[in-house]
Amino acid sequence: MARIPFSSLSLGDPFRPLAFKASYDMDFSLECLYCSGSRLVGYQVEDENGVQAGLVVCEDCGRVNGAY
């Protein structure tokens, strides 16, 4: 399983935006890797250490699908 910049999140994990400072970034025209949902949304997130990254999250199942 590929890791993303946050030590507590990896691909396939449920995304809990309340645990991070998250703001909407963009829509993706891809299918979810886990539930075949068609609405993937990008978020710019910041963890408690101030590390920033972009995450791709499925709006249907809520799982992390990638980082950018």
C-alpha cells in the first residue's frame, strides 16, 4: 500500500477531514479504486505539523484514492 505524506493516512483509508485542515481543491473525472464511484474530489490538507499535501477522496465511500 502506497504511503502519502501523512503518517496516519494511506491509500484506501477513510478520509476524516475533521482530523486535518482540509479545503476543496478540484474535481477528478476518474472512478474510485474501491467502490467504482464516479465522484472524486481533491482536497488540499494540512496536518498538525503544518505539512501540506493534496488528496483525492471518493465522495461516495470516503476513501483516499491518491495524493497529488
